[in-house]
Amino acid sequence: MKATIWHNPACGTSRKTLAILEETPGVEVEVVEYLKTPYAADKLRQLFAEAGLTAREALRLRGTDAKEGGLPAADGDAIIAAMGANPAYVNRPFVETDKGVRYCRPQDMVREIL
């Protein structure tokens, strides 16, 4: 099974999720460091839809200036555009397998799609 994780190595939850993926037999892991390789808007829409989240629910406020920039009150398209320009606005980690997409907070959520 292939699993893609949108990963931030500075995030403890992201590191724990990656460890679960790497320790699971039969899982081939692709790591996308999204701060280095930003998301495309269409990919964000797809991830959020499959994870059952809105862009607002996936918006990271802690450690960013998203709140000061008015993003919590913005519409989904504006939030996604901002996330494309500044990937730090995306909460993490997201994991995608052929069984679906999960926003892995807590990290054990990843087990649902393995």
C-alpha cells in the first residue's frame, strides 16, 4: 500500500504519524514536506473533501498570522488561496492512501486508512 504524508518535520504529531506509517508492514511511504513543496489549490480541495473538512477547519491559527490576516472569517476559496501562498496555514499532518484521507490529529487516526 502506498501512503503519502504531507509532513512538517518540526511537528511532533507529524513525526509520530510518519513513524506509524514507517513501522506498518507493507506500507510504502511518500513524504511531502509541504513547507518546501507547497500544495496546489486543487490538491487542498481534494484532501479536505476526502477528509470531511472545510478549508476553515483545516486552517492553522497557532503559530501563524492567519487570524490577524482575517482568514478565519474568509470564504473557503480565499482560505485555500492563502494556504497555497503560505503552506504554514494548513494544519498537519494529512495522510492519503487508497483507503482515503485523514487529518491525523491525533496521530492514531492514520490507522483508519491503513
